[in-house]
Amino acid sequence: GAAAENLTRRNVFQGELKQVGIKQPGMIAVPSVRNDAAFLATVVVSTSVVAVAALAILPGEWGFYTSYLVGGITIAVMGIGSTAPGLLQVIIDKFSQVFPDYKERVIRHEAAHFLVGYLMGVPVTGYDLGIGKEHTEFAEVKTQKRLIEGRLEDNEINALSVVAVAGISAEGQVYEEVMGQTADLVDLQRILLRAVNKLNDNSQQNMTRWAVFVASSLLRQYKKEHEAVMEGMSRGAPVIELVKAIESV
């Protein structure tokens, strides 16, 4: 896309992200623990209530053993969370639906990937808003290389990095804390590892800030197009309809 051709990488300071609408620049690239903490608190409170009720209602040893077993649920959850957190992720993802902003966040996030991918000339082939499956699928880039396979030149790294952090940027412009950035940062890291010209740690950190700056700038510039994609995604519109929505604004 035309937007990709005009990309010039530069140093970006954290404070500059405020200029493009990021509410809390310091929270970018910092994984959110909101959903995890809320889930754990719910488990602790609910099991505590049940345990106390069991002691008060059930007779004799039944109350004691029931209370003991229910209390063990919290210990088991904490144990799994510390040793194999991935096992709890599906449950936590489902639990996150209790937050009123869940659906809006997901749609805003994926619509940003879709729009910025379109602007960067990276063809979109599909998307999914399902719990634990939220993602936007991209086809091969013009060079016929897969997005995360082979070696990528600087211009490809620039464009793909901006696409990778678009969802982070979209959430960060509206919310103080970004929920859906872990997967995006993993994708960004995989892209940077494919760079022909390797980046050191400091350069990778700056690359993240620069990509968020560019993506946020595009989302501000193409705000109506972003909203059009969000509206279409909320209805489950097919990819071709979303592309037409962008082009008709």
C-alpha cells in the first residue's frame, strides 16, 4: 500500500505516543493482569463463601471435609497458574466476557489489524472474533514470502511491524490498559527475528514504540474507515464487504 512506501524508521520516545492518542504509553508492552487477577479473586471469594457455608450447614465431619475440599480448589488453581498457566488461559478467556468492554475491545483490536494491514498492502484473507481465537489472517506479502518465514528486508519489517501492533494501538487510544497485546508482541518478536539486518535489544524496544506511533497515527487519520470496519465485524461481515467499507468512506 501507499502507506508502506512512505515509512521511515526513526527513534521514538515514550512521551511521543501521547501525541498520537495513546492514553498510557508506559503500559505499552506491559502484559495486563486484569483478567487473571479478577478470575483468581472470584475463585478465592466464591470458594471461601462455600467453605464457610458448608461448615455452618452440613453436620459434623461432612461440613469439615466439604470445607477442606472446597478450599483446596483455590490452592489447585494457584498451583496450576504458577506451573502451567496455559492450562487456565481458556477458562480465563471465557471469564473475561464478564467485563462490559470485552466485545468492544476485541472488535476494535481486530478491526485495527484489518485496516492497517490493508493500508500496508498486506492482503487480509479472514478474521475470527471467537473467544481465545481472536485474530486477523493475512495472505502472503508481495514478495511471496510468508509473514513469519524466511528473511525480511527493512521495508518489509517496517510494514509488518506496524500491522502487528495495530491492535495494541487501537486499544491504547481508548483504554488505559491494553488487554490484547501479548499475542501481538509475540508476533512482532517473530517478525523482528526474521530481519536481515538484526536489531539489538534497544533497537527492538524503539521499533515497538515506532510501530505503535505509526499505527496510531494511521488509525487517527483513517478513523472513519476504522469505525466502518468495526461496524462490519460486529455483524460478522465477510472480508470483501469490509474492504468495500474501507474504500467507500
